[in-house]
Amino acid sequence: MKTSSNLISIFGQITDPRSPINQLHNLVDILVIGMISVICGAETWEHMVRFAKSKEVFLKTFLELPNGIPSKDTINRTFSSIDSNQFESCFIEWVNSIVDLSKGQVIAIDGKTIRGAKSNGKKSPIHMVSAWACENNMVLGQVKTDEKSNEITAIPALLDALSLEGNTITIDAMGTQKEIAKKIIASNADYILAVKGNQPQLLEHIIDEFRFFKAPEIHTCEDIGHGRIETRVCSVIKDFQFIDNNNQWKNLQRIIKIESIRQFKNSDKPAEKAIRYYISSLQCNAENFQGKIRSHWAIENKLHWTLDVAFAEDASRKRAGNASQNYSTLLKIALNILKNETTKKASIKTKRLEAAWNEDYLRLLLGIKV
């Protein structure tokens, strides 16, 4: 693993926004202190300083630190002022340098609002759209939007920044747009796109297809656990009657319906039923679609949930300048490093504690040889 040297060389490319007068600390030193301290549990600028001071001897083995550890105000100003787009571009470059992205996997794209970034009762101004590699267990990149409705413009920008060839892109209904489907196909990838009310004509045609088609391919699976039984029936149609060949959904090959019934054991709670529809450029069977569509929810369970529970992202109150967006990138750097260290079978929270307590384990995470 080349993590440490890559962090310094890649993020060292970021343009320094500070005045050259009285620059006591190297920009890359401040950035790497932020990354490592977040890995080890820091959640505020003050935490970062306290951590760095406690590990100054360790940090000096690979950082210059010409004037010691920067103050919390210096760290705050730095992360508030560096260009977020450049920081995110470096993040994507760093991910590409450390991961061998396996082909044929699901790349789930979804958005998350950073709730702690709101102020004075207003809606949060920060909504991040991220791409999650379900097999590699890694965030591949992220793009900021001003609000959820702008995911339509953010998703193409994210697709442009990533190498997607040979993989399947899954997106919720907000991203089910003809131009997005075209862009995915142009990237030599495939898509599975959810269809809801924001595409009313397409949804109506899909419902009609399943209403009148006599023999769709069907696969049923059942999950039992956590006091409930969930049955999912996946139906697939490849020969369309109501969807026009000139529908402009690039390479549309299959339409899919997932019917789910969730029953609760030892409870009077009524069963929950849901029907979801999808379109896809893949020529898969129903069993494969069942697995790929289920994989999409890893972005909720392994990324968004982890950011909130293990990293307390929604509790963060970083609002000045670009701080909230850049801190979100810091969290994803930390998450990627922790997720992809597989020698220790432990939760993210436990790994963060171990990294803070055990310098040998921190060296392992950072790829530093003794």
C-alpha cells in the first residue's frame, strides 16, 4: 500500500490560497494532519491540533512541520479556503492510485445532505453526490450540489470524473434522465435506473408492460433476520409492447419490477409491501438483476450510515467557506483507508480507536514502513 506517500504527493498539488506572508506551516502538512487525525477520531479543529501535538514525533517521520503543529485557527482557515473542486479532484486521483477497480461490479450513485451545515434554521446548503464501488467497498468520488434537485446536473459531472468502463451504474429515480443514460453508455458502462413519478410516461408504459405481458422471467428470494422475513420477487421483460423503439433511452434492453413483502415475526405490525420499477441496458436474467439492485443499497448502509454513525457527519457544525464540503472529503478519505485495511476484523469505530492508540496499526493504515 502506498497510502502515505500518495497522500503527500497528490494532495501536495493543491493550490495554496494563503498569503505568502507569515506562512509558518506547509499546506500539505496541514492537509495530511487533517486526514490522519480524522482517521484517529478527531471531529473538530481543536481535536486535530490535540491529536497532532500528541503525535508530533510520529508525524515528523514523514511531514516537515518546520514550525511544529499549526493552531486550530490555522487549520480552520486552511480547510475553509482551499478550493473544494480541486480537493475533490485530488481525492479521485488518490483513489485511482490505490485501488484496482474490479470490472463488472455495481457503482452506486446517490446523494446525501450534510445536515449540520445549516444555520439559522435554513436548509443545509451542502448536498453531496457520491459514487460507491460496492465490491471494492470504496468511495470513488463526490460532487457538491446546492440542493437535492440539482443532482441532475451533478451526476454527469461525477460520471465525467470517474473511470466506469465495464461496470454497472445504479442511480435512484432523480438520476433517471435520458442524457445521463447516454453518458453512461458513452463511458462503456451499463445502467440500472429506478423509475418513479418524475418520469410519468415511462412509468405508465412500464406498468402497462407488466400488466399485459403474460410470462416475464421471475426470480424469488427470501431473507430472514432481525425479526423479519422479506420476500422479493424480481420480474424482467425484454420484449416491449408499449415502450416505443424511439423512446431515446440509450441501449434500453430490459425493464424490471421488484415486488417486496416484509413480514415481522412475533409482532402485530402489518406486513409492508412495495413495488419498484427499473430500466436497464444490461441483458441479465432476473436473478442477476435481483442481486445488482440489492447491491445499490450498500451506498446507504456502508457509506451514508457509516458517515453519520461512525464519523458523526450530520453533527458537524463546520460552515465557514468551503469547510463543510472539504471536511466531507476528509471523512471519505478516512473511510476508504479504514474500509480497505482488512487484517483487523473490527468496526470502523474500533479501527479508529486502534489507530489512535497504536502507532504500529496507524503505520499499517498509512502504508508507512518502519
